[in-house]
Amino acid sequence: MKIIIIGTYIPRRCGIATFTNDLYKSLVTNSDETVHVLAISDGKQMPYPMEVKRVIDQFNPADYLKSAEWINQHYDLCIIQHEFGIFGGESGVYINQLVEALEIPLITNFHTILDHPTQQQEINIVHLAKKSSQITVMSKKSTQILIDVYHLNPDKIVYIPHGVPEFSLSQFQAKEKLGLLNKKILLSFGFLGRGKGYETAIEAVSKIEDTDFLYIILGTTHPNVLKQEGEDYRDELIQHVEALQIKDKVKFINQFAQDDLLKTYLSACDMYVSPYPNANQISSGTLSFAMGAGAAILSTPYWYAVDLLSDGRGILFDFKDANALAKAIKELLANPSLLANYRKKAHDMGQTMTWKSLGLKHLDLSKKVVLDSSIVNSNPSQELLDLSWQKKILKLNLNKSKDITTADPKV
């Protein structure tokens, strides 16, 4: 079996690129199947690794059709990592051209599922779903939204959690390596940008009196944010820390967290905070990684966190509620056995989410799809679009003045 994975790819710095790379490694590690990558490029020249056999210019619609022809000639299965912003056209509509021309079975992994999509976003999701033999999602909430909002057939939806790496360092070893042996560490990591709730976490830290406590914010500013406003947001956060007079309690590490560095910081931390200010966050690689590392997790109740932290695997606090977060941190600091209990629950859950084990699930699904590549076509009752949906799409297409191949390439 020859598999091609479509998505952004390392060394591009984005969450989808990291996920695609992890999926690739998990598939080749667990089998003798041939697995390659088709990378979506934003126009920058990248020194891609050898598994990348072709590159699509995100904003060139012709590239998508040419790539579909190439895929049909060389592969048995296509796996798409779908995120609206990584493909060209309105809400990433260009990928529909490639999918429409595919003659081999397709699995689509949805990274973002919106419960209030625009008309184009809704049509893009449904079109991809119809053309896919199977759909994979990383949260149970995603499944429910796809059924309730997009009217998809639940039989086509497979839940496979976000994978996490394996951690080899003990907490003592990691803290020693970072020179933080005497610190009680709260960590956040990921691209810095507005809308992630760092202000709430910093406000909560100002209420912590423990002199050994340290909040670490690890990560560079998001490339798109950097392009638009430079380091303005980071500077605002630093000024906020200075105004609260907690420079000794907050440490910014302006460094992209490659695998080893990230695993070291995650292994070292006692607690991890994910303070997103909005509910409609359907997946989070950072939260999954923290679970894999066995950190005591504190999070706002966004969709993915509610899923992952159920059954007492973490602590939820209200959106933008710095007082509630501070109270939870103080309780964990004052009660080492409680902290240890949350860490153990996270660790145990994390062991079920390693890429090694999830790679086997992705591989089994791939084999199933290739063996039965006509699931939808052979059984009309399994169609993902009912008649009302077909009419809705037809009406939209008739009203459009432009074909999707000439849509505005800005996203």
C-alpha cells in the first residue's frame, strides 16, 4: 500500500506541520507501507525532508489539479490534514478541486470544526466529507457537531485522539537540565498571539505568594502575528508583568520549541495552564502534549479541554477568571498529594495517546479503507449529503459569479 499525506510540513512552523510529521513517523514506524508527504507551501522555499515528494503552492489553483493527477498515478490512499487556513481560496476552497479529481480512496482528518460556520466553510466541510471514505476527528465534541450541524453520517466518523510523543526524562532530570530544581513550575507553550488567554494566567500568577513558584511561557510569536504587528503583543505581556511587579515569577522564553526542548520543559513542569478565552476550540496539540507529559492541567472549559479532562483528569476554571485559576494553583501548591494525584491521572491517560499506539489505529483504518474503497458509492443510503444539502450547494454554485478555481486566494 502506498499512502500520501497532504498537509503543511516541517520545517514550516505550524501545528499542522508538526502533526503531519508525527503522523508520518507513526505510520512508517508501525508498518512496511510506503508513506510519502505532499506539502502545502505558503510560497516560501523550504528545505523539505526526503519524504516530501511534491509541493503545492497554496495560492495556485492549478497546482491542486495537477497534484490530483499525480496522486492518482502513484498512490493507493490519500490522507488530508484539513485546516481552513492552509489551503488557498475562500476558506481553503481550492482543496476541493484536488479532492474532486481524486480516483483513489480518501481519509480526511478535520482539525477545526465550527459550530457556526460561514456558508462557504459549511460547504467545504460537507464536500470533503462526501468525497472521503472515512473522516477522523480528535474529540468527541467534533463528532457531535459534524452530525448536528453538518448532518453527516456518524458511521463515517472515527474518533482518534491527538497523538503525543513519548517522554524519557524524569521530572528531576528535566528540572536539573534546565537549572530549575528548586522551582515549582507552571507552564504554557505554543505560538504567542492574541486570543490565547495569557493575560488571565499572568493576572492569576500575581496572586501567588510562594517564592519558589515560576510561570514559564515558552514559544515564539506566531509567524502571521509577527508579520502584521511584530512583537507588540509580547511587549504588552511583558509590560503587564512589570506593572504587576512579578518579574521574578514569570519567565518568557522566546524560542520555537523543537521536540527535545519541548519534551524537557513539559517533563519539568508541575502544572500546565491552557487559558483559552473562548469555548469553540475543538483540538489542542499543546493540551494533549501536557497530558502526555503527566502535568497537572488547569484549563478553561473549551470543548477539547472538557473532553480531555473529564473523569477528574484536570481542573477546569471559568473563562477569563484569574481568581479561580489562582485559587486552583494555590490549592495544588499547598497539597502535594493532590498535585501528585492529578499528575498520575494525566500520565495514565497520556500513555493511551502516544503516537506509537495511535499510529496503529491510523494504519488499521487506512488498510480498512483501501480494502473497501467504495463504501459510499456502493451504498447510496450511506451518502453524507441528503437532498436538501444537494439543493443548497446547487443554489450556491448557481449564484456564484466565479468558479472556485478563480476564487480570491486570500484566506
